[in-house]
Amino acid sequence: MPRTDDLPFQTPVAALHAGLKKRRARRTSLGIEIDELLANHHHSLKKEESRLYNNTPEFWPWKKKVQGLLREQLIVPGALGQPSNPVLKKRIEHADFIEERMEISVTNNLRAGAIVTIPKNGKKKHPAVILLHSLGSNVLYGKQKFLEYPGEPVHLTEYRQACYAGKSLLAEFAKAGFLCISIDALGFGRRTLAASQDFAAFDEARKKADTPASEELSIQIVTDQGDQWSRGFRSVGLSIAAVTATDDMRAVDYLCTRDDVDTERIGCAGLSFGSFRANYLAALDDRVKAAVSACWISTQRGIVDYNIRFSMGHFANPPLFYNRFDMVDIILCAAPKPFLGISGWGDTLMEPCGIAEAHLAMREAWKAAGAESNLGSLVLDAGHEFNIDMQEQAKAFLHRAFVGNPG
């Protein structure tokens, strides 16, 4: 077994241990009394079933137990394997790839818009990557964050520049040989409460908004729909987290029906909210063979005393999970499959100590699973972003993950 520091895609262990000591002053507050209540309760929890708190249990029985619990909480009953009922809206020939604008069925007959990009490399089957879009401060668009189009609003272009270094990842990954799909997550674009009530008015508002106006409108939409939907889902034993995770697994269902997809080489990648979705997919779905998760690798230690308000959305809260486990345990259930976790020391959504703690826990888990070389664990001098270096690392990692099963 090679030494961890000798493996590719890995930040030296010494840097992670140094990061454990790095704390920041609280960024957001829910009120002093509530801050104290949450912190005191969190620090009182023993969480003896979590590998973060107790890494001595044999890995495979532990994974089976926790993965089973996650599947019970995050997969909507009866949703998987149902017909995708795809509708092709438009097919566009680009110089280096083909674009298909689709609509598919996701969780229990909900419909989601999708963009599929297909490499022009002459191959009949391609490795596939589910690109999972971020949230940030813009819910007016989802999948379009990954592909520039003529006449798009300035705020969408500026968002892509800030989060993705201006790159259209649906195009970039297709050029690299991956068939890609991105769907609108619940709560984005046409799948917002505002769009369902009056799409014409919603569409006009998002098209004419500048960046400040788009952020203000997004905050209003998130506040309105988050509270109403969360109460609605909880009333029937569901959660926004479950619908989010199940929707993405339904995208895998759809990919598996396509003749041009090598179903043994399906991966996923995402930033921020997309990173959390990648963590879910890698942990829940055995059809997903590799994953890249950028800028949502942390333990709750890096969030509870620092930034719950901006870091723990409804999508990040599986019901009754965190009273027994830590959020990094979700990622650990992805072992031993190829998994690249990328973080930035300058990420303001979580503290460096939580980032470092999570990466060390990941390394312990992949070692326990006998698959150290399958783990990428990078903490870079970067912020909350998926910059060019991260994108290149992601493409290289996915190529390495799939090279043993060429098309």
C-alpha cells in the first residue's frame, strides 16, 4: 500500500493537521441565544456511531448500516426506475459537441428541464458525467449556469465567471470526451414556486435583472418556497433533501436508458450545493462509479459555531441524521469508489478546521476500505469556487477513474 503523501490528487497530511488549528470568528448568527443552544447541543452529542467520532468499527458493516439509513431517508419510495419520459425540445450542433435540450421525469412524476451535451469524437458510447449546479446567490437559473447562450442575462454571465471561472462546463467536459447532463434542481429556474405561479412574469424579471436585483429576487424566492415546501414535505414524512437526492438519482435512471452512454462509467461533479448533491449521489447510488465534490467538504465542527445560516440549507438536512452522525459520514459511505474532494482554504462558508478534519476522516475511511489510491483529497489556496485548476484536476481524475474500462 503506497504512502498517502505519495498518491496523486492529495494535499500533504501535514498541511491538513495545520489546518485543524485554524479557526475564524463567527460569520453569521441566528441570535445569540439560539447560537448558544445549537452549539451546546451539538457539542454534547456523543455520536458514537459516526466514524468521525469513533473510527474503530470495521468499515464494511459500518458502511452497510449508514448507507441503509441514508437510503431510507433520502430516496423517495417508489421513485427510482420509473420511466423517464424524455422529451427532446431542441438539438443544436456545435463545433465540438452536440447539445440536446430536454425535459425528463424525476421524482414521482415531477418534471425537470435538462441539458445533455454529447462529444463529437466518433465513439458510439461515452463515459457520462452528471454536472450538478450550484446555488450561490442565484436560483433564477439552474442548468444554464453550465452553458453560455447568446443573449443571456448579464447576471448569469457574471455568476458563471465568479463560480466557474467563466467556463461552460457542459461544453468543456463534452470536449474532454464525457457525455454530460445537468438538470434543474428543485427550487431553481422553472422549478421555483415563483415560476409555477406565473412563469411569464418570473421569466421577464430574471431576464431583465442585473446582479444585485437577481440576488435580491433569489433571496425572496428561497425564503418563500423554502419555508412552505419544507413544511409541506415534512407533513408527509418527506424532505427537500430527499427530493433533491432522488431527482439526481432519476437523472442516472435516464442516462442508463441512452444507447450512447457506457453505464459502467457514470460519474458526477458539482460545486457548493452541487457538491452536496455529489456527496449524496456517490454515497447512495452504486451506478455512480466516480465523483468530484468541490467546496462542500467539512465536518459540522467547521459550521455549527461559524455559519449555520448560510451553510445548512434544507437540502443539507437529512431527517434525524445529525443527532447520530456527522455530515462527513455521508461522504465516507462513498468509499471505496473513486472520489475527489476539493476544498479551498479561503472558503468562507466553513472554517478551515472543519475542512481539514473532513479530509483526514476521508483518508482514514478509504484506507479502512483498502482503496487509498481511489481517493483524491485536495485543499487548495482558493475560495468557494470551481476554478480552472480545480476543473482540470476534476477532468484528469475522472479520466483516471474510467481509464480501466475504455469505450
